[in-house]
Amino acid sequence: MLSDWVKKKVAVKLQFLKTIKCCFMFSIGLGGVPANAGVFGFAGDINIANVVTHPAGYQGVGGKLIVTVGISPASPHAAEMMIPIQNAINTWNRLQPTIGNLDNSIPRNQFDFESVALHELGHCMGLAHPNLASESGLAGINKNFTRTTRGLNNVFDINSGGDGVIGSSDDVRSDDINLHWFRKADNNPFAIDDVVDKTTYSRHLSDLPANHLFAANGDRDVAALLGVPNTESVMQQGIFAGETRRFLSADDAATLRLGMSGLDMVASTADDYTVTLRFDGFTDAADIVFNFDDMASFAACSITGVFINQNHLRVNSGAHISFNTGFSWFFNDESTPPVPPENSNPVVTILANNTPDAVTLKQGELLSLAVILDPGVRAGNQADYWVWAITPLGTFWLDAQLQFIHTVTAIRVFGGSLDKLSSFTFFSSPTTGLPPGTYTFTFAIDDNMDGIVNGTFKNSVAITIEP
């Protein structure tokens, strides 16, 4: 009945306007006690499973969002929080997916403040737990099943399937309604697409790859199953004392980017936005405020939200992250570098005999070619690498074996992650046998990895060979 549906939506909206506690759950196994990436905050219930939550300030119009972060001036540990909070801000702003982000480098009896701060900032920007977590009411490892509603039978149907790994792609979940946005190509939470929007990610099980039964989440056991050890989503609830998780997984980055595709959930359209966290120091007036105020049993982000339209909400300003003073906290005192300035695109350089300038050589003299790459803000993105030479003999392309091939068809030298290259020599040989003339060598990086050369970022150097 329409009237029943309207009543239910009104009730749900009122519920959303209440404070939501998004807590970090710590394992009891190593002395922890209880303290909500592929899932958005507020998503749940059969009729609102599609809800996408956006950070404070988003109005449905594309542009740049600045979300401010502060430390309550009266908070205990205020000074100690500064560096780890700024590090966590830099990590979210960098939005770079990593593997191997689990580390045991702090004392075994302490909890890493930076890791928890990173997790809670994710909640305050609209991300929920990808696993069922403690709010499900389930006990022990059952909390690690992928996040869902209870379905029509009002219970969580949990079965880890043939591999016995909870949260993996063969879980059997009966009528539970999936809330996790998974990568359509492979349902792998530890990989990310070049384009992140509704064309590449889905929460509908009909979009799963063949032979997959359910959406996999970013749990560490799922990572090990997929051959990615010591990796877990930052937004996954559950961490141990003595453990750090200070870098984002692909699942974390993809979910925030999915929201950034806007109300139409299609990338590169007018309603897209970018979000930047900005540290405003000691203040209670920021969009997100940290405080050791003992208002949480361990740590929690409290947020309210408001609908933008039927399926999209934004977090209101005034989010509050509470920490409890009754635990031994580890405060990282080593700063990570901030994100490069906006529009800091990759810088590519090709050198001939250690110079980017034109070089003149006598026939037979040594020619050395090297490339330098600073990936800038695109570090970690997938891209095509190309090197080609226009010569008196025609066009030559460098292949993956670092051999120049004479062909009119483009050959890619490498496809993969954009990583920093301080200087990589790919050719060093006397010019004996090369006919006199001008040789122009180009090093190019695309802004995607599709095997089609477009040379978005490129640099060339000319060599003249004289008899």
C-alpha cells in the first residue's frame, strides 16, 4: 500500500536523523574489548539498501568539498593526537589503495590511535563496516560475514560455503540482502577499477562473476584466500592490540570514489565531486571533531544525516569522534608527507646521456636512454607505459623485453601501477650502424590502462647522429 510505504519512509528518515554510533570493534583475543568500505553509512532495511552516503557539504552538485577536522582544545592527549590525525587525513586525501597494510610494529599491549582515527574518519565521511560487525548482534567470527540486512525471515543466514572462509565469494546467505558494493569484474575487494562508478561496481548479486554466490568483503582471511596476505580493509571492524592498519585497501578507496561519482553514480559527469579533509587544529567548530571524552566504550564516530534525494544522503557537519581514556594508546610521532598540491599530475622525463636536452653524437659514440617518473597524486593508479622512437628508418616501439621493434602498431612496454622511478636506464649502446639523422625518443604515460596509446603525460628528447 502506498500509504504504508510513505509511513515507513518517514519513520526511516526520522531514524536517520538520530545519532548513529559507528564504533571500532577490537578483538578480545589479545586483550581488546568492544569499541560500523564496500558499504555506506545508513544503508540497511529492505527498502533503503541502495542508500549512498556522501560527506558533509555535498548538495548534489559537482565540485570540491572541503571537510574540516579538529581536535577539541580541552581533550586529554590533545597534543599527542596531532601527528597521527594529520597522518590519517593525508592517507584519506591520498586515496591510494595498498596491499600489506597490516603491521605489528607497536607494543603488543597498546592500541594504535592512528589506525583507529583513520577508521573513524571513514565513518564520519559516510562509510560503514563492510562486515556485519558487532552491531549485528552476532558473536565471534560470525561478525565477519559480508554486511547485509536480515532479509524477509528477519535473521542473518550465514554459511561460509565450501572454502570455509567467512566473507568470501562462496558464502551462502539465503534471503539476506547484500549491502556491499563489489567490483563486477572479479568481486575482489583488494583490486580497484580505473573507473569507479555504477558501471563497474554493484551491490546486486546478479552482477557477480560466474560461479560467485555472494559479495566478498575486505577481511584479512579473505585476503589470504585471494593471495594477498597481511591485508585488510581499514573500514573492516576488528583489529588487535599491537597492530597497525594505517593505509587504505582498494575497498576503502573504491567506496569513497563510488560516492564521489555523484547522484547519477556515473563518473565524469556534472555531479561528480572531490573531497579533501583539512586539519583546522584545536577547535570544536570543525565538521569532524576528535575528543577523548569517554563518551564511547572504546572509540566511536557519531553522525547525523539528511536525504538529498530518495537514495542519497549526506552527513551533517558536527560529526564527533569519541575516544576512551581507559586504554593504553600508541600515538605515532612520525609525520607522513602531505598530499601533493591539487593538479600535481605525473611528471615524466626522458634523458639522453643524462640530460633532457637535445644531444648530438658522432656515429659510434655511446647512447644511453633513461626515464624518470614522479606519479604525483595518481600514484598507485593503473596506467599504460609507452616508449617509442621516430627515426630515419621509421618508427620503433619498446616492448616488454626492452627491445625496440620496427612497427606501425603501438607496442606497450608496461601496464600496471604508477610508481615512482628515480631513474631507469632502458637502453645503452654505441650508435655504430645507425644512419646519420635525427632520432626523437618519447616516454609517455596514459591516464588509464586499456592498451590503447594516448600519451596523456609525455616527454621527448632528440638525438642527432652525425657521421
